[in-house]
Amino acid sequence: MSKMFQDVISTEEQFAELRSVYGQPGERAAKKVISYLDQHCRDFIAKSPFLSMATSHANGQCDVSPRGDQPGFVLVLDDHHLFIPERPGNRRLDSVQNIISNPQVGLLFLIPGLGETLRINGKAFVCRDQELLEKTAVNGRSPLFGIGVEIEECYAHCAKAIIRSGLWKSDSWLSEELLPSMPQMYVDHCKIPTMTAEQVEKELNESYTKRLY
């Protein structure tokens, strides 16, 4: 039990009490979940350039990682399956290790400028099907593998979080000089004696311009 948080809801009885105060979901929220990719979901995925993938190891450790490319980079195979190509990244393979241990996965698709998001839950597979890899090749380079997902739940999520955050409103964005220094963050977190922020910035820029695929 955490010493920082004192009034914690941790039992079914406490949850029931919270539910009695918080209330039940409305009819629309309760009935919006479907178990397949209909035309609306297919259209959303085809127009989405970005998703977040949530995975969990069998021991309970969780991870959320971003996936992004040109709209349509996620293949819809049929009403119950999709395929997410794995582009070059940091080689940690956290999601892959989790999926092998626990295949349940959660996806959140975004479309720039749209407040509503698409949530998909299902069972994931780390797959190397040659046909799928070839279909998701970019600049003649096929991914080494991808994540196949067997759909269990699909539903739209309302725009309140996006509206509150001002995510798509450029006038709410920080100026460049106020943004966090990611190179310095790497230096401070890694604590490698020979690493400098200038070196990290150079390596990141090279990676972003020359090793996206």
C-alpha cells in the first residue's frame, strides 16, 4: 500500500460505494461497444496517422508506446483483425515482451483536429507474415515484424479530454524555447559520463531524418 495516497479505493465494496456516488453510464455510453470493425471504425483507422498501444506483462507491469506513420499505415484485414507494422525504434521491444507474456492489448487511435478518439481492445500477436510485411513496406523496406490484433471491443471515446487539453489548438502550444529539452533529459537520465546534450541532439536529428524506415 502506498504511503503517499491515504484514501484509496481498493475493494469491490469501496468501488460499489464510488459507483453509487458517481452514477451509472448513460445508455449511449453503455451500448456503444461493438466487437467488430464496422465501416465507421475502418474509416477512422484509415484516416489516423497515430495510435498509442497499451500492453501489460503477466506480472502486471504496464507499458504504453506510440505508433505513427502516414494515415492508413494500419491494415484492416477483415472485420475482426488488423495489422500494425513495426517501424524502426529504440530496439527495447517492451511491447513485444509484454505481448508474448500477456496478449491483451489496448489501442487508442487519434486523428489530428478531431476531438473524438477510437478505442480498440483485443488480443495481440507478434507476427512475421510475409504478405503483411510486404504490404506495409515503405521506400522498398519491409518491417521485420508487426503486431496483429484480434478485435474484442471497439468504441468511440468522447472529445472532453482533447477539448480540456487544447491538444489541437496551436495557440495553446508552448513556444519552442519553453519546451522541455529532450536531449538534456536523456543526459540526466542515462548518466553516461561521455554523453552530452549536443551529442544527443545531433544523434536524434540524424535518426529523425535518416532512419524513420
